[in-house]
Amino acid sequence: MTRRKAHILFEKFGPGYMPANLTGWLLLFTYLAFVLPFLIIPEMVFPHSRIVSGYQVAAFLLFWWLGLRFARRHSA
């Protein structure tokens, strides 16, 4: 009989092995933490600004691209 190097609880540990519901909540809170300061607050400070609108489009596309990469990496 061989001796185990790690306890079975810690063999599958890390973000790649998180349950889907925990990963979803983590992604949601991370997204909200970035959306409020980077997308909504500039619109409140400078309403109807073209620079803010362009910035919001660029930030949205960046978040969308990161979400697609995350989903592709963690999909079954």
C-alpha cells in the first residue's frame, strides 16, 4: 500500500476546481466591483459626454472579452 502525498480534500484545490455556482458568484461580484466605478460613475459625473461614451464602450468590450476567456477556460 502506497502512502498518499496529500489529503484528498486538498487534491482538487484552486480556482480551476471551484464549483460552478461559486465561480458564478465570484465572477458576478468581480464584474459589479468593476462596473460601478468604471462604467456608471463617469456617466454620473459627466452626463452626455462623448469621451465617457467611448470609454464605456471600450471598457464593456474589455469586460466582455475577459468573460469569454474565463468561460472558455472553465467550461467543461
